[in-house]
Amino acid sequence: EKGAFTGAHQRKEGQFQLAGGGTLFLDEVVNLPLPTQAKLLRALQVRQVQPLGGTQPIAVQVRFIAASNVPLEREVRAGRFRQDVYYRLNEFAITLPPLRERDNILHLANAFLAEASAELDRPCRKLSTAATQVLLRYTWPGNVRELRNVIRRASLLASDVVEPEHLAVLPVDPPLATDHAQEPAPAGSSLRELAQAATVDAEGRAIRTALQATRGNKSEAARLLRVDYKTLHVKMKQYGISAGAFRKS
């Protein structure tokens, strides 16, 4: 309501009201604090909400769908989730198996790669056989969200085909070979020196690609690269990269 807190200059409808007559999706409902769960219970039981700063309850007609990445039954037993809220939400439950137990990992990976390539204007649209083996071997504790982030990052690193080395967030078995012949190593270079040089080269290319995709917006580039703003700033200084050069492109 208007005047409910500093800066509340006009009345705004909340999510329950905006979803009136439709569906409200509560993602990771398990993370709701207990006091907020009590407010949710009122909405579930009597279909009413009390706007912040308001004096009268408002009726809402909303269908609720909730998702959780941990079993709510366990959270109820641990006292972290209200039992009454759990029973209200648990009218019809659908249990999704973890990504590692599903057979559509590669289908999702290819879809995410196409999405990232289009959004970030990247030519990379293919996973190598070796890269698909890495994706299938990984256990995916972060499930579909982790897969999407990994593929988006790989699309920034790869210039054509995604290889295992572009899946840097994943543990890659050393014996795993790529589809193409490796370039000969410079004489006198140690394995560690070669690895460091490859990392620096890939890191610099990824930063430049992210800045190009975001037209020099460092905050958005940091989000794409999954690093904080300060880290990106330090890396750009290290590699002599200027965001201004990408704002003109």
C-alpha cells in the first residue's frame, strides 16, 4: 500500500493479486522463512492476503504450484518447514528424477547450446563426441540449471565445436581424447606451462566474447561468466581488455 515504507509513493499489487485467476509458481518454496510460511498458509487456507501497510484482507483466486530441490517431508521432520503448509501444498505431487538418472541430458544440452548461440551471437552449435561423454559421466548435483550454465559458458569459450576443455567446471578424465588432432606443443614447454597458457588464452577469449555479447556491459558480462564484478574487473585489467571497445561494436 502507498506509504507502507519509505519510497512507497503509490499502491502496487503483489504477486498473489497479479496472479489472480491464474497460477502462481513458488520456486524453491523450501527456502521460505517460517514467518513467511505462516502468511502463505493463510493464502492457501482462506484465499486471502494482507497487503503490506493494508488494513483489510484481499481475496485471491490463485492456483499454486510449488517446487523444491529437497524432500519437503525431511524439512518438516527437521522443523524447518511447517507441516500444515506441507499438507496444503501436497494435494498432487510430481517427483522428478535427478538429471543424472534421466536419458535426455544430451537433448537438453543441445537445446541450451542453440539457445545460448542465438542469444550471445556465437557460431558454436555442436558438441563433440568427447564433450558428450563428459556430460554423460558427470553427476549433475545442480541438475538442469547447472547444465544450462555449463553450456552457456562453453558457448562463450568455444569458437566452433564444444570440446571437453570448454567444460572447465566439470571434472574431465585425463585419458579422454577430443575429436580432432591436438596441435604440437612448443619445444621446451612443460605440461604445467602449456596448461597455464591454454587457460589464459581461453579466459581472455571468454571475457572478450562476453563483453561483445553484452555490448561492453561489465555487470551483464560477469553474470554470463558466473564471476563477480570485481573478479571480472581484475581479469580485464590483467589481460588489457577495455569494455569501451565493445560498446562501439
